[in-house]
Amino acid sequence: MQHPDPMPGVIARGASTMRAMVLKAVRAPLELELRTIPTPGPGDLRLRVLACAVCRTDLHIVDGELPLPTLPIVPGHEIVGVVEEAGSDATGFAVGDRVGVPWLGHTCNACEFCLAGHENLCDAPRFTGYHRDGGFASHVIAEAAFCLPLPMLDADAAHVAPLLCAGLIGWRSLNAAGAGAQRLGLYGFGAAAHLVTQAAAAQGRQVFAFTRPGDRATQDFARCLGAAWAGGSDELPPVALDAAILFAPVGDLVPAALRAVRKGGRVVCGGIHMSEIPAFPYRLLWEERSLSSVANLTRTDARDFLAFAQAHPPQVHAVTYPLEQANQALADLRTGRIQGAAVLLP
Ligand SMILES: [Zn+2]
Ligand SMILES: [Zn+2]
């Protein structure tokens, strides 16, 4: 459906135009816009988007739960695309290559965090679909140095796109849980958990999946993907956990997860936003339990995870929508109706 009342500067559809689903105001539906296909800057690539997965962070952006640095903005940071044109200084990719574009779109390479190898914590980052236009579009511009080669040539783009945030952030969270975390709890069984379950199982860990109470269908889904146990987030697991990762943006789950981990156990918050964490008694943290968060990703995380996924290809459950139905995909994610990952196809 075309936007009924084009904004000034919006042009008629043609060979030199692209389509984008644009957020113009928070808590408003994205609007389809036709734009002139942009020319890449010196270090950039222009990609024709093949698929872009929908992340909970996109929902936080659209719902105004994160401060928005740029409006209007095209969301989407789990992009699989084909290089159409490379800028004069863009290296590493050729026209026709299939590449991935993740959330981390640019770092300063000069702050103390960048210099220490923690580029995920950069003081002046630019995130895809947040500071710069993302992949809810037919075309996107991305900095070549932050694009990822995609070795999984067998899988189609819709089944690769969810790896680029659900997979990458899930992988960083899994590493943050610790290599020794054999009995691993996952709270919130969406796109990230469905991939982490498979990666953790491939590493020989036992996964305990916690869903919304009474959500039997998602609990069955978790067991199908290799979870040793699945139950409601109001339940305690049958054994004490070594670590737990929270993917659901629900602060109430923090004390619940602390209650489920053993002495010395770790609870990792994997999301960018969470509702208020309620007060809880110190004894839940006592005995050297720890609580931490995971922020963004590094390019090393991306390379490591994509190599792991190449060696242990996950079953990616993708629920696809035409680009123009981005609002429906967001609505379905908001109500928890999607099993696996939502993916937009332009
Ligand atoms: Zn994301
Ligand atoms: Zn930096």
C-alpha cells in the first residue's frame, strides 16, 4: 500500500527509487515512503536488501522506550543484502557479494573502549536503524568495515537475517553466561533464545527454557529445539542453574532468575531495555551470585558466531512478511505471537 499523502520530497516509484518503511513519530505506525536510491559514501556499500529480521529493539524504538537520536528513521538492523555499489574507499566486498549488516554500524576507533577492544561500548557509536537508516527498506547504505561476509551460502536470506542480531546478541550473552555454565536458563523464548538453545545444546549444555506462564506451545517449541526442560517463568527449574540469560524485557524476571541460580551463579540481561526491576531481598544476590548486562556487539563476536553457525547450522524459524507489512510484524512481536523470528522481505 502506497502512502496516501506523500511528503514533500517524496517521489514517484520508478527504476531509481527505493521503498522504505519510515518511523516519523514514536508510537505511530511506520509509513511507506518512496525515495531516490542513494549513492554510497567513500567507505560505504549500497545494498539491495534481500531480507531484514525484526528485533525487539526495533519495537523499543518504535514504542519510544529508547531515546531517539534521529527522526525520521528507517528501523531494521538484521539485514541480508547484495552489494550493488561500493564507495571508492570501501574494501573487502565486491558488487554481487551477499553481506550482513548488524546493529553496530560505526565506532569511533579512538575512545578508551574502542582502543581496549570493547567497541561494543564505544562512546560515539552509530547503530543501524537507530542513528542511520536500516533495513526495513528495499535498499540500505552501510559502512563496509562493519558489514559481515555471510558464509552460509546454502541458507536463504530470510533464514540468515535473524542470525545478525538475535544470533549475535544471543551469542554474546551466552559467552557472558560463562563457558562453565552447563545448566543454562533462558527467560523469554523469542528469536534470540530459539537460536541460543541450539548453540548451547551443540556445546553440550543443558537448556532450561522459561516462557510466559501457561504458554505450552512455546514450551513445546523450546523442547523441539533441544531444551532439556521448559516451563513458565513463575516456576523454579528442577535443578539449580549455573547461569541464566534474560531476553524478555521484564524486570520482574531478574529476582526470579536470581532465585533459580546456584551459589556463584550468574544472571545476564541480554536486552537493551527492561521494565523496572522490583526491589528484592539481598539474600537472592548473596553467596556470590552476580548480575550483569550485555550491550551491543563487537565485530569479533560476529565473526565468531557466524563461524560457529557455519559449523553447527541452526534451524532458523522465520515468519516472513512483505516489507509493507512491517507494522503487522511489529504488532505480532509485541503480542508474543511469533515463534522464532519475524523477517521482512522487500
Ligand atoms: Zn537487535
Ligand atoms: Zn569508540
